[in-house]
Amino acid sequence: MRHGRYPFIVGFLFAPVTLYVVFVIWPYLQAFYISMNAWRGFAVPPRWVGFDNFSRMFEDDRFWRAVWHNGLLLITLPLITIAIALFFAFLLSVGGKSKRGDMAGIWGSKFYRVVFFFPQVLAVPIIAVLFQTVYRPNESGLINGILMKLGLDPILFMIEPSLALPSIIAVLIWQAVGFYVVLFSAGMGSIPKDLYEAAELDGASRTRMFFNVTLPLLRDTVQVAWVYLGIAAFDAFAIVNVLAIADGGPDGATTVLALEIYRAYGKNDFGYASALGVALFFLTITFAALTLRVTRREAIEY
């Protein structure tokens, strides 16, 4: 039986592994190769230039500005999103009492989960277009229209450089929170209610229950959420491309690495664009590996 098991395993894995190599691994290898070449189109053969594209990248001010913005996103997006999502998930899971006196979610928690998840149903470009209306700097803008009717000056969300990136971060958080509310709610639903009841009998407040019971048992879920949000922070292309002005404007205040790759491809500078892509690849992989390494621990059984 063992002799016949291995051909079955190989035959079962052959198709998916082949597809993965052809459509994932091979494009990566091609990108690494193109990043070592000067290439402006399919009609002209690539010209080998070694690490010149990477040298040019390290001397490019827009590259370092994009890295800085991705770094800010990497700190703020996971931190704020996870904090908000944990708060709402805790309320929706164990923030209230059932008719029998057991710990349960607040009234209407199922409805609120649907409301929170709604932004996930919308395509990202649609969300960006929606917030173009919200951030519009005249009376037709949702926020500034109210402010101007009250006699106040409009807020130049996407025009003022100091406000442009925080405004985009706010959109990214708004778009992501609902998914993680549902994710954390599912994780909290798997925690035995006996633990909460025991903590309540010991006189623990809801805040103490959250930090001493919920958060430790939800650590693996939070870890996964942090990695996913970190990868999203290294992207943020669609929101920036649609919502920001003038290719990461104003004055490059919202540019990110993914947008710089898009700009380079738009100029048919495929070698430099691939070099930027390689940099983004290694930054993302390094972040994910370090996060999993730092937060690794033994599982808690309950």
C-alpha cells in the first residue's frame, strides 16, 4: 500500500504545483531577470545592465519617499485597524447579557456585523471614488459642504500635503475594519464562555476580561491579521491611484512603492519598474517573516 501511495500523491499534486510554478514562481524569476536589464518594450531585446537599476533606485528621492510612506502605513494601518476591530468585536461577542444572564453580544450584534462587513462588498476603486465625494474641497463635498454651510473654512483633505496621507490612511482603515471585526468575532466565539463566567465571578471588569482572557486566547488570530494588514500596507495602490491627485500628489505626499512601479511601467521603463517590484517583494517577505518570528509562541490550550 505504501508503494502505491507515493505515485498517487505525486499525481494529485502535479497539476496544482505546475500551475503554481508557471503562474507564480516563473513570473517572479522573470521579474528578477528583467530588473537586471534595460528594457523599454517587447520589440527591443533586453540589455544587461547588472545592478544599475538598483543603484538608480537607491538614488531616487521618490523611492525613499514611497518607502517612508509605506513605513507609516505599516505602523498605523495594522495598529489602528486591529485596535478598532478588537473593540467592536468584543462588544458584539461578549459586551452584553443574554436573557438568561449569560455573557453575550450587545443587542443587534448580528445586524451590526453585516453593517461593519459592508465595505468589504464594495470594490476598492468604488470606495476611492466614494471618498472623492466625501473629501471634495467645495460645497459638493460631504464634509466640506456641511462645514461651509456652518460658515467654516473647508478642509483641503487631498490638496494639503500634511493631510493627504492621513486622509488615505483613514479610508484604508474604514475599508478594512469590517472584515477584521468579523474575523475577531469568530475567534472570540470559539473561546469557552466558562472562562468569562469564571472571570466575572472573580470580580473582573469587562476591560480586565478583555486583556486577561480574550486577547491572550486571540493572539494567533491577531498575528494573522497583523501580517495581512502589513501586506496591505505595502500595497495600497488602488486607493492612492484613484483618490490622490497627480500620481501620488500633492508633491508626492501620498506616493507608495506600488504606485512608483505603476509609474515606471507607464513610461515603458520595465527594468526599473521590475527593480522596484523586487524591492517591494523583499520588503514584504521580510516583514511577514519577522512578524511571524517575533510573535511566535506555544499555543494556549483551553
